[in-house]
Amino acid sequence: MRQRMGPSAVRAMNLRTKYGITEQEYDARRAAQQYRCAICGTHERDMPSHPVGRPRLDGTPTADAVRLVVDHCHESRRVRGLLCVSCNAALGHFKDSPRALRAAVRYLEQAHPPALRGVEGPV
């Protein structure tokens, strides 16, 4: 069925079924975030393009790759914002735990010499 739908219809269906938002809501969030990751601030034009889905058997193209992915709470299903793939994966690895993330920050602050703090770029 997905093959017959076409890439844009599949994208719309995924946004609706996975996150409860429309393509227009996704695009409005992108604009509101100035096309930047809500965590690291990287502009989507500076993010690598990741292939979307498996190659289609009939050779037709898959949907255009999105650079900002939808971040949501797995308990409430509420959309929190749009993130780059790296920041979204990092939250997942920390199991969305603020406590674990604070512990990681403390670890980094203690491990880095003061001269190196803050040279990573804007956050």
C-alpha cells in the first residue's frame, strides 16, 4: 500500500499516525525554530541528509530526507520540538532522563580542563 501512496503521502501519514501532527504543523514548527535544532542550534542546511526508508522495489524515489526529526515524549506522545538526528539519538540514549543528562553535564564539566569549556560552540 505504501508503494502506491507515494513518498509525500507516506510522510504525511507518518507524521499523523506517529506524532499526531500535520505536514503544515511540522513546517510551522520548523519555521518557529528558525530551521534549527531545538537543542544544539545547528541549521538544517548544515546537517547531513539521511536516506529515508528502504529503497523502493519499483525504483521510484523515497521521500526527500528531512533533517529535523520530530522529538516527542514516549509516555504522553506530546511533540516537544524538532531536533537534529544526533541530539534526538542522544536523548534516546539517555532514556529522556533529565537526571541522567544532568549527571552527564557534571561529568563533562569535571573532566574538561577549564580552558576547554565553552569552545564547542553555541548551545
